[in-house]
Amino acid sequence: MSTGKGKKRLKNIPVLYDEPKRKRGVWLTDTAWHSIQELAVREKISASEYLEELIRKHCVNAG
């Protein structure tokens, strides 16, 4: 997936998806959080974007 690098970021204007992202809160163990961070670094994306992609892939495959 494209990281959107080089695209101008404007508040409330989506770059990678059809809708803007909003701040959310999730409770995770330290083990899960560190794993997400490591996997995101390997993919060269943020932890937030890694979770977004993981969830979107899961939803597409489930349907």
C-alpha cells in the first residue's frame, strides 16, 4: 500500500482512504503494543496505519 509520502496533508482531508481518520483509544498489553510497533517499522508505516491495514484486510477477507 502507498504510504502517501509526498502528498500534501490538510486537516480533515483524507490522503489514503475515502474518509479522514479520527483519534481513537485502544487498550493493549505492552507485549501486543511492542509487536505492533515492530511490525509497523518493518513495513515502514506508523503503528496506526499498520492497525488500519490489518483491520481492513480482515474485514475484506471475512466478507
